[in-house]
Amino acid sequence: MRRLLEPAEIDDMIYSHNAYGDVFADVYDDWYHDLDDIDACVSALIELAERGTVLELGVGTGRIAIPLAIRGADVGVDVVGIDSSPLMLEQLLAKAPSGAPIWAVLGHMVRDMPSGPFAMILIAYNTLFNLLSAGEQRECFGAAAMRLAPGGHIVVDCFVPNNELPNFVEPFQQRTSREGVVLSEATIDIRQQRIDGLFTEVRSDGSKSTRNWQVRYAGIEEIDAMAAAAGLKCEQRWSDYEKQPFTESSSRHISVYGCAPLVTR
């Protein structure tokens, strides 16, 4: 049931092209396999999907989509994933078990968003911020809202920006890898809400490699406003997929949006 669908060529003159996928495809599973409790994540998403089809934007190597499709096969949940990185999707398709109800689409996650309708649309950890302008982020909400089935949900998972972000983050060890350690540094443009980061992997043999990344971040109030402009309202908000309450000290929010009811006079 797995296949790769290719829509029209991405137009970089209209939509930003974030190269994150191709840059990180070969290390993504190594570096981010422990980002979430996947069992808790899949359980929460299965509950929201309610036996419908799920669309994941920026599906990557299938970190969430594959276990979601495997569990979903038992309860009638199919998964469609879109990503602009052929290298990411190659890994997804290579890993997905034969017969798993998962489809991969190669394209820009806003311009080439599949038509649906979908019971749930997942915008997993910081994927919204990979769209490098506020306009694209707003358009993402609008396009996703139009593709929701009645009673459907949009799940947005992002870090919470600190109100006192520095202009520069000095290099520090962020994680270990199979090859050694990964150092992280970043330059932050607060006015543009832009972070330009650099990861340097220092291997055990002394060799190094670097990988650049960029995001355009947004605070919760701005994200809620984008959702509201698309006719959506926040129905639930957690600090993790175990549904721990979101508080002022939470560094991450998982927000569940649904269509706002029509106001009649």
C-alpha cells in the first residue's frame, strides 16, 4: 500500500524552500529517535484521528508516521505524509513495513498539500517553523483547515519561544551521536523571529561535519491568531503527548485545533 506520489515541481519563487530535510536525512533517526515517548504520542493521535485518515506535514523519515500507521492498521487509521525532501522520503519508504497503510507525497507541504478530507492533520515538532515566513505559516493553517473532515483536528507541536532570547547562543554540547558528540550554536534575529543555527558533529576520530538549519518561530498567541484567522479554535493544549498540563513554565506546547462553530443571529 506504500507509494511515492510526486505533485508539480516546487516553485521557490513563491514558497520558501527549507533544505532541512536533505541536510539532516542521514542523521535524523540517530539524533531525534528519543524526542518523544512514541507510544504515548501514537496513543494520543489515534484517539484524535477517530478511525479516519491522518495527514502529517513534513513527515520526514516517518518517526511518527510509521508507528502511527502500524497501530492505526488495527483501528482503521491510514496515514498520508508529505515532505519536500526526497532523501527523507526514501528512508521512510525503506523502513515502512510492507502493507502498512501509509502513503508518501513529495512536495511543498503547503502548496502541494493533498486535498483530503482528513480526520487529523499533524504538524509535528517545530515543523510549522520550517516555513520561513509568517505568510506561509498563516497559509498553512488556512489550507489545512479547508482539508479537515467534519469534526477533524489539527495538531500543532512547537517549542515555546523565550521572551528573553539572546542574539547569539555560544556553542554547547546538545547531544551525543553514534559517531561522537553534536555541538549547537545559533544566531537569533528577534525582530524577524528567525533563528539560524549550526550543528557541528565532532567524531571520535577527530573529524568534523557541520549542518545548517533555519526556523521562523512564533509564540502561542501568534499561532492561535493564525488558527483563528483560518476559522479554528484551540480545543486542548498539553506540554507533551502524555497530556501533561500546559503551564507558564512549559517549554513546548502541543495544541489541538478544531473548526470554530459558526455564529448565528
